[in-house]
Amino acid sequence: MNRFYLYFLSLHFIFALNFEFNHQNPKIIIDNQELNNGFLGGLNYSITRWVDWDNDGDSDLFLLDEDGHIRYYQNDSISSNILFNIVDANFLGISNITWFYIDDFDNDNDFDLVTEYPQNPSYISYYLNDNDEFINLNLLQNENGSYVLGQQGAIPTFCDIDGDDDLDFFAVNLIGTVSFYENIGLNNNKPVFNFITSDWQNISIVGQMRHGANAINFIDLDNDLDFDLVWGDYYQSSLYVIWNLGNQNVPEMDNINFSTYFPEENPILTVGRNMPSFTDIDLDGDQDLFITVLGGTGGIQLNNNFYFYENTGLNEESNYEFITDDFFNSLDFLSDISPTLVDIDNDNDLDLFIGQKFTTDTSPFNGRIKFFENIGNNKNPIFKLIENEFLGTNLGTDLCPNFGDIDNDGDYDLLIGTYTGDILIYENIGNKNEYNFIFHSSIETDSNFWFSVPYLYDFDNDNNLDVVVGNIYGNLILYIQDSSFNFVLNQNSVQGVSVGYYSAPYFFDYDLDDDMDLVVGGRDGHQIFSNVDNTFYVANDIDIPYQGKNVKFCGGNLYNSNQLDLIVGLSTGGVYFLSEDLCMHGDLNQDQAVNINDVIMIVNIILDDIIQDNFLYCTADIDNNNGLNLFDIISIINLII
């Protein structure tokens, strides 16, 4: 093995970079209040399930939103300080579903998964948890091989309604009835459900603002050791409760005297399609109530849609007290936001601007640009909302801002992409310390060009910023700046780069080779392209986790470290925070350089065969083979050479 081979081998491993969700999130302050979970992403139409996934005694959250992927949030709360962290935004890689359920279906003390079958929403897929590896055992069936059926557009549930220690299946129907499938046991580790009736307990919720179930859940609300039924109606603004007058083995549902507004003392009132869920979030021994809003005919409710009612009852008497309609307390600007980072005030830290698709709080329902000043510093970023309507309220919808020094006068100018495809140009007539933006002109695009997402980038290396623009069709359009603020269409696509629909470009040098690589957000996530001699190829040596649909990236060095941080705007109106995983860099002592000291450290680690620091281990394991050996030493030496 020659030296050059080893050199390129080491480069391959050094620059095979990973990004991950970072739990060291910057602070976000709105209305002088710090958000508890600013970077958890927004919530639109969320379906929730609570389980103690990490077996630490509290309730973690699995959530399905409009993008059809399941997210996993780890509960890291301390006492009354509610804190969740996003761990996985694409749990098991399952997509294109509208409901799911997590529970122990085979009674082996771990959690299995049931979902809608994506190819036919009436069928139900079953995933067996086998030592933390999920096996798709295909569709749920009865003992004769017929398939268990749900109803498309409605969210079913499971409950041990007959007290025989297995979970029965309940499918809600749009006509206001409930179908019941009894669990009769396991067949090859998969539960078997026999169809009993489509009219369980003669429940019929129709007429008089009753339009059939959107979502149901069972819970013992009155603490009489049997399960009552909590019903989220398609159009009703509250919840129904059908009380169980029977017992834990033989249910008897009261179809006459059920509650029409729940909780009774302070009922939820939303636009409709409410989904109830229960868990003991405060660990006080009783079940608290959560409600997410899935939308309804009363209007659009895309934020403030995660209700928390604390159970404050005493002596086994339930009493649900409203606490908040924003349980996550995260940044949430409704839908499809576009962030960008720039040091707008020249104070050596990055400020945050967020373009909004639309707003419903004031008329007109145009988008807004939010300005968050970094009132911290480049080692401790703190983003405080300073301007809620930066540059006013008449900019259009689907606003996508991007900054750059277009006229080379030493300050940042501004481009704003819009729904119509036109790109607004604002000149900064202030200076690098104090901005003053005035409208200059527009880049008028083709009439078929929609949802423009501009990014200022010197594409032709002439020291003048050009514009690469994403759009609804998923490709990238290039406009060359031929004179100050004058951009001319150059070609219909950028070297064939395409992501299907809703492209959103962001350039960054991920492999540290002094050229700009490319990540493009799209309708179904993102794609990464490596720049090799000014030609873009699909990159295989970088991994950025899935975040959702219609994502838009921005980045920078927020913590004055040798890592790149990414802020990702989501279709659900919120943001995620990602950081480069430094474990591949070989800088064991974290002195911002790879040198002989790192070689000495890895040699000592290998000789001692003992290491307690996980971060140090993964930094030393350059080839990422879960072991430390001679090849890791050679890789570091060749990097130094």
C-alpha cells in the first residue's frame, strides 16, 4: 500500500461527514419569553402516541404530521421544566401514512408498531419489535385470512376492552359508528383479530353537529376500572365522552347521556377534528390529557394546536385543568418557512431571518419576514424576535429571503423569493453596521415559474454574485449578474440538478476543498450534490438526516467551533437545528487542528485498550468501523502529511 493510496483513503474517511440533530440548541426569545423547545419544529395536523421508549420512567412522544413520517421525541424534562429533543424525524423510514399506533402487541415487554398500509389505507401493517429491530410481518388478518379493515380518513385505536390481557381493535366509521375486532391471540408472533360487528355497542353519533369520528381513544376517566370512550368528531369543536356503565370485562356504553363538551369545566373549543391522547406527563400517578387539532371546517388552525390539560384531581377523582394550547412551546409560524443566517449588524455573530408562507393573525393574509437579532455572541447564540413584519406586510406569500453584497459596497443587500415566482431586490443604502433597505427592482420570471427560492452565489467566479433559484418544478435556474443589480437568465437549469418539486438551494463547502457544494431541499426531503471542478454530482460521503417535506437550509458557525451548524425550515412552520458530527475529523484533543498530538493520543488509546469518553472514541475511529487500530493512525498521519 503506497503513501498516495493511504492519503486518499484518509481523505475519504475524514470528509465522510455526518450531520445530526443537536440538543445544544440556541435560545429563541419571542415577546421577551424564552421558548422551552424552540427547535422542535412546528406542528400542523399531528397524531400523537405516548410511550416510555427509552425506559427511563417518563413518557416519550411519537408524532405523525402532514408529511406522512413518524417523528420520535425524547422526553428530557427535569421536574416541571418540560423539555423534549428531536431524535428521529423518519422513524423506521415509514412514509405516506395517516395514522399509527405503538404498544406491546405480543406481550414481550417491548413496543411494536401498527400503521396504515400506504398502498391501501384501508389495510393495516404490523411491525414486530425483535430486540429493537423491527420486522414487517405484513397485514393484520383474522383467523380465516381475511384482512382487518380501517376506514380511510379516520384514526382507529386499540384497547383491552374485555380484560383478557390483549389489545382489541376499534375502527371508527364516518357514519358515526364503531367497528369492533376482537384479539384472539398470536399467530407467528402477529396478533389475530376477528371481526365482530360494525355497530359496536350501538354507538351512533350523527346529526346535530355530529358527523362521525375523526379519532377515538379509550381511558378510564371516572376511575371505576373500566374504559370510557373519548371521541374526536370531524366537525365538532370539542370532544365527546361516552361513559362505560359496565365493568372491565363487559363494557356497556351509555349512548344517551354522553358528554358533548369535554373537559366539562373548561372544554376544548377548536376548529374541529380533535385527537385526544393520555399520559402521566407530570409523573403524579394520574393520566393527563393532550389534544392535537387535525383541522376542520371552522377554519385553519396550524399552530397553537397542542393542548395540555393537567389532571389535578384528588383521591382518584379526575379533574382536567387547562394549562396551554402550545405544549411544545416551539417556534411555529404556521407553514413552509424559509430561514437564513447573516451578520446583519456586523457584530461578529449570525442573526436569523425567517420568511413566512402566510399569516392569519392580521389582514392581508400575506407572508411576513421575521427578524431575530442574535443578542448573544458567536459562542452563545440567543435569537430574539425584534421585527415581526420586517419590510412590511405587502411582500406577497411564500417569502424566501437571502442576503449578499450584490453591489460590492461592503454591506448586505437582500433578495426575496415569492409565490408568484418573482424575486424582489432590496438595496441596502445604509452600511455594514446599520442596515437601511429600499426596494430596487425585481427579477421577473416566466409566467409558469412559481415558488421561487433564491440563493446568491458567484457561479461564474467573476467576483459578482449571481442568483441560483429553486422553484415548484424542482430544478435550479441561474441568473447571471452582468451589471450592478441586473440579472440575466443564463440557462434553464443548473447542470441538470433536480429534486422533483419545490427545490430550495443552499451552498456550503462540506468537504473543505475550497469550492461550494450544494444541498437542495425538495418536496420529499433533500438531496446533496458535491462540487467537482464546477460540476455537481450526487454526494455519497455526507449524510444529513431526513427532516420533512419542503425543507429549506441555511447554515453557519454559530458556536465559534470548527463545525458547521444548519438551521432547517420545515413545512410545519418550525425549525430544526443540525450540527456537523466532528467524530470523523481526527482532532482528538479538539484544538482545531490535526497534528502529532492527536497521533500520540490515538496510539495511547490503542495501547491502553480502554477509553471512557464516547466523543473521544468516535473522533479517533476515523474509518467508522467501531474499532481503533493501525488504519486510524495511518489516516491521521497521512492527513498531517
